[in-house]
Amino acid sequence: MHVALPIVLLVATTILGSLVARRVGLSGPLLLTAVGVALSYAPGVGEVHLDSEVVLLGFLPPLLYATALRISLVDLRRDVYQIIQLSVLLVLFTAIVVGLVSWWLMPIGFAAALALGGVVAPPDAVAATAVARRIGLPRRLVAVLEGESLFNDATALVTVSTATLALQQSVTPLSVGVDFLVATVGGIAIGVVAFLVMAFIQKHVKDTPTSVALSFISPWVAFLPAEEIHSSGVIAVVVMAVLLGYKAPYIQTAQARVSERMNWDSVQFILENMVFLLIGLQAATIITDVIESDIGLARTSAYALTVLATVMFIRPVFIIFAAWLGRVARWDSRPLSLREGAVAGWAGMRGVVTLAAAFLLPEGATPHRETLIFIALTVTIGTLVLQGFTLGTVAKAMKLHAPDPREDALAAAQVVQASIDAGEVAMHKALEDPRLADTPEPIVKSLEKQGMRRANLMWERLGSSDVLGPTQQYREIRQQMLAAERNKVLEMRDHGLVDHEVIDNILFQLDIEESMILTAEDRDAVLGETRPLLTPEGRRGDCEHLVEAADSSAAPQSHEGCQTCLEQGMKWLHLRMCTACGFVGCCDSSPGAHASAHFRDTAHPVMRSFEPGEAWRWCFVDGLPG
């Protein structure tokens, strides 16, 4: 009980704190850290000491794995320069500057000062991205911050390890360079090997529970061998996870991918929130140690505030200068803008790795160790509070915001439409097989209708209308049907008419279908009209039809609605206008689909949205937005 009860209380407090943070609109890490600090002084809690090995071995590998599994390899390649700048150059620069300031300010040697610099150098992925997503930042900026956080821990831990070694024996610049090279190259090599091993196993495991269980041990499959040969376990885990995430559609079944994602969501939620609670819980113990030290709380606090100010000053200056230099020197084709650099510079919240690295400093060999740990705690809590609470204000001042959900909806419609077109081509090719040549026509029509319904679902999310679209009608009716079906199944279960396993499988199928409907409704609920909807620059088509349509001056033939619907007494959902003749028709998500019918009748290739707040076009011939 003396072990189980604290764990249960930690998890329960973490869940409750996260729930409250979500309800009141606060950052979970900020609130849980504050709760931890308050609890550290509560009677009966006692001294809390978080072993650095627990964090670096128990928390760090699965958190890195869960984050890296969803990182886009394409995004990492695209933003490789920014990620290297932030995760390597900025961490080293911060460690050196903080080391020099601490060396000048405090009664410690340069090795201990550099170790402190390495401790406070890496921002925390969880804190930064939690705040970034809550306040709404551009997706590319969030991706850069996540990519930085995946690799900066490795740079910082190698720096701390080297400085710690210098406290106990002499080191040379050559040995430091060799250690860093071994840690990097060795970590990458181990990560690739671990990926090949786990990918081979996953590819031959078709059982979903086994596949998910294998993913739970994957972080340590990479981390432990890398650490054993004195390479970077952090890099090994990240490399393996990014590659596994990229190859998952080829090596895992769909059921395994869905189940793995759901399970890792829960694991990540508990771990990444609990670490901030644990940070706060150590506050009383750390402060007590400082009060009893030779330096005392007052001087230590002055040192800590100076280091905090240095850390908060270095990051924005470095990032803004790097962004400016990238534009002037033209060595980076996609540098951060100065506004993005300002926000990224302020997104430097520290987290659990900073505190864990501080506890790695060896007792006895590290002068004023309790002071350095207190400084690490101050920097962690200080950046969480000062930068965490003001990051939204900085982003607003820089006029940066989250992606428009309607742009995502338009992009999703394009992708789904293209995939359905490819599926129809595959269907007709399959029907050429002699075994399938006599496939009944109703089956073919059903398959075509299913694809059409998926495409219409995407288009219905655009525009605004008081009329329920076919998909919304389907969802409402189907939810009522599912409730009735579930009630009947439960009635049969309660009467013991059918074996429990049969009942359980049927209920599971109903739950999956209902969860898909509810997830889609939650996703669509975020759509809103905040500004004119244009096609995102990176996804605009440039086919000859769209180019010609750009110069069109056709006037709408009707301002009242879909011309054909008006003639036939039908209701439309979304309106489109032909750029060639000005015909106003309704989208495929409307019952009449008169815009597509107009294209089939006239071969006019381009229609533009005729909805308020929308300014995008669609080429029927090439299937491209413009």
C-alpha cells in the first residue's frame, strides 16, 4: 500500500488537474506545476525526491516515442535547418552563455557553470506545444517546435555529461568533439537498427493486442542499447519512432494502428502531465536544502533570477538573428519569418528534463549542488509561468494564428476526391477480372455511392446553410438507429439469450460506428467563418483551365440560388458559379448536384464558390482547387 497509494493519488491528481485546466482554459502543465508546489507544503505529504534515472529512463523514452511517432518525416526534412539551429546550435549557445554568466557570478568553476548551462538549455516539448495548441499557432511553427524538442534533449544531456566528466577528470576539446560525434552517429545508427528490427516484427504480427504490446516496449528497444554503448538514447528513440510512424501504413494492420494510437494517447496524457506535477512536488525539498546551504536563499534567488533572465533573453535574440541571417544569406529556402521567430523565441518553456538533468550532477564533485538544482527549478517554473501565460499575447501581437479549419476542410475535400477517383479507377479495373466480371450491378452502384457519399461529406463541411446536408441527415438518423440497436442487444444480453462473447463483439461494432460519427461531428464543430476562405498557397492548382478562369469576368446569372433547384422546387446546400457563363448551381453535397451536371452538359471546366466568405475555384477536368 505504501507504494500503490501514492501512485494512485498521483494519477488521480494528474487527471483531475488536467480536467480542470481544460475546463477553465488554462495550460495543463502550468496548473499542475502550481498544484504540485502547493502540495509540496501541505502537511502529511512529506519529502518528494524524483530520481533522475526514473525520469530519463522511465518517462523520457515513452514521451519521446509518443511524440515522434506522429511527427511528419516530410516536415522534418523540410524544416531541417530550423530544427538543427534550435536543437543543436541554440542549445550549445545557451549552455555556453549561461555557463559564462554563472562562472562570473557564482563561486563555482567553469565545468560546473557549463553543466548548469546544459541543464537549463533545452526547452520542453510538452509545455511548448501544449500552450501552442491551446492558443493557436501556425502548424509549421508548432512542427518546428516539436522537431526541436525531439533532439535538443540529446544535445543538452551530452553537454551535461561532458561538463560532469570535467568535474571529475580533465577533458580536451578533441575528446568533447569525439563524445558528441559518437553520441550522435551512434544514436542514429541504433535508431535505424531498432526500426528495422521492430518493423520486421510488426510486419509479421497480425494480432492487434500483440502489435500494440510490442509498441509499448519499442522505446526501450532503442534507448537501452544506445545508452549501453554511450550513445544518445534520445536520438535513437526519436529516429526509430519517426521511421516507424512513417512506415506504419505498410507494416501494421489498420486495427493495430487505430488501437496503438488510442493506447498511446492515454499513456502520453498521463506521463506528460504527471511530470509537471512531480516538478512542483519537489519545490519544498529543494528550497529547504537551499536555506540550509552556505550560500543561503537570498543570494541563490538572485543567482537564479539572473540565469532565468539570461535564458529568456538568449533564445529570442538567437532565433530572430538566425531568421534574419537566413533571409539575407539565402542559404535557407524556408527561413522562419521575423514574426514567427519572435513567437518561437518566446516559446522556451523548460520542463522535466531540465530538473532531471540537474539531479544528474554528482554529489560531492559538484560545488554548491543544491544551489544549481534550485536554479534549475526556478528556470523551469519561471519560464512556465512568464512565457506560458504571455505566449498567446506575443502571438496575437505578431498576428499569428492557428490554421483556418475551413482551409483544412477544403484540402481534405481535395485529397478525398482524388483518392475516390483513384478508387473508382481501381474498381473498374478489378471488374475486368473474369472472376468479377459478373458482379451484380447493385453491388457496383453501392460501391460508387459509398465513394460519392464520402466525397460529399467533405464538401458539406464548407460554406454555411440552414439546410441539413445528406451527411448530417445520415448522422442524425443513424445515431437514433444505433441507440435502438444497442438497446435491443442489451435487452437480449440481460435475458441471457445469447452468449456474452457474441453480444460483446456486436456492441463493439456498434461503438466503433458511433464513435466515428461523434468524432466527425466534433471535428466539424470547429469550423467557423472568420475570414475569406482562399485556397492555401501550397495546394493551389495551376492547370490551364484554372489559369484561364483567373481572368474570367462572368457575372452570375442568378443571385437567388441554384437556378435548376429554383426551377424544380428543390433545396440546395452550397452554391457554385461557372466562371465561363455565370451559371449558378449547387454543389455535389446538395441533393441536385447541379454544378457537376452543368459541367457534364457544357464541358465548362471551372466553377467557383458562390458562398459568402469563400473565394476558391475547382477544376472538374483536373480535379484541382485554385
